Amino acid sequence: MPLKDLLIALVVIIAWGVNFVVIKVGLDGLPPMLLGALRFLLVAFPAVFFIKRPNLPWRWLIAYGATISLGQFAFLFQAMASGMPPGLASLVLQSQAFFTLGFAALFLGERLRVASVLGLLVAAGGLALIGSEDGSHVPMLALVLTLCGGAMWGLGNIITRRFGSIDLVALVIWGGLIPPLPFLLLSGWLEGPESISQALTHIGWHSIAALAYLAFVATILGYSLWSTLLSRHPAGKVAPFSLLVPVIGLSSSALLLGERLTETQGWGALLVMSGLLVNVFGARLGQRLKAARA
């Protein structure tokens, strides 16, 4: 991959990794469902007036928006509001890789690879370690909600597979039309009109900056650059870069928010990353070992 494209990948990884710290900043001033509604309003408007709708039936746009946009971030934002640290959130959310495999086997009949099953078991052990500590570190509810976010991301990946070759940026922007109203309804139900009014009346510059980052940097810029890489290189060469997102997430959270992992959480995080690496590279390594023996 040329140096220019490596730099593009680095920009995306940093944008997506720091995203979790920014979510935490946004949640300090806005309740989670309201934050989700405002984020996707900014993603969709005014961009939908300038970007052509992807060549998809509305039912598939709704399915995409309901899973990857609404479902993933409703669970993630609520998880972080319930005590999930940003760095660990960036790591646990990568469980989407294993949910994608499971849903592909369940709905598409794809066969699970040995490396994927092994990676899942290793990562599951890491998640068990992270969740085994006293609730004051990572509340079990927050961990479960983050895993639910990963599941919604994984389900959205299966839906996206039906689309074939498509403009990712247009998909993200038009899919962004779906979440705002459900997010607002959830906000009214879970957070209440008084909380919404209070948050909007006293919104601070840090909340506005966080919203701008989440909508324009993490979402529109991030997916624009990512789609550029996918248009130039095979997906198998681009996708592994996403493994660096939790590395940036953990590092930026430690640097900017002072998040520190306990020893148990550190071992758990190491196991989750190891499981992800086995899932991505295990089959390829196995093939090379077989070729070397032959």
C-alpha cells in the first residue's frame, strides 16, 4: 500500500479511536439518546441535499439505519453513560467481528472457520475477565450494553453484504435519516422532556464541539476516507487496520481522560485483542504453515 494510503488509513484509525473519548465529552453535557439524535441530524442534514441517494430500496436503508446507526449507538451511548470507560468501550465494541461471523452462519449459512472459533473463545475469555471485577470498575450492565452495540453492528454488517458495491458515504448519510426520530422518542421516554429542555438550553461549547466531531470527523470524514481505501485496495488488505482502533481508543482515553486499566482488565484487553488477531490472521497463518510443511 502506498505511503499516501497508509497515511489515509492512519487518519481514519485516529479519528475512530479518539471518537470514544469525544463521546464521553459529549455525554458530560447531553443525555445519551439526545446525543444520538443530534449526531445523526448533523450527519444527514444538509448533506442529503447534495449527495445522491444510494441505489437501494428504502426498506434496506431503514434496516441499515436501524442497526448500524440507531441500534449500535443507542446501546453504546447508554453503556458509556452507565459507566463503561471509553477505552474499554472501543475494545469491547470490536466484538462485532464475532457477532458478524455468528449471524453469517445463522442467516447466510456460512461455515465458521477453526481460526474464527478459536479467536472467539480467546476473546470471550478476555471479556469474562473484564466483567469479573467488582462493579465499581465496569458495571455489568454497561458491559452487556456494549456487547449489544457490537451485536447490532454485526447484524448491520450482514444487512450491508446484500448491497454489493455501493457508495459508503451516501449510505451513511442517507442511513442517517433513520435514527433521529427514534432517538428523540427514546430520549423523551428514558430521559424526559425536562432533561431534554435543560440540556438544550444549557448546551456548552464542549458539547457542540463533540457533536461536530462525531458527525463530521468520525462519521462523514472517516467513512469517506475508508471508502477511498476500499476503492483502491482489496477489503482483506484494508479491514485489518480497524484492529488499531481500540489501541488508539485505549491510548487516547489514558492520555486525555486518565483512564487506567486494572491488572485484570489489562489481561482481559490483551486476550480480546489476541482473539481478534487470531480471527483476522489465523486462517492465513495456518495456510502458510501448511504450505511450508509441504
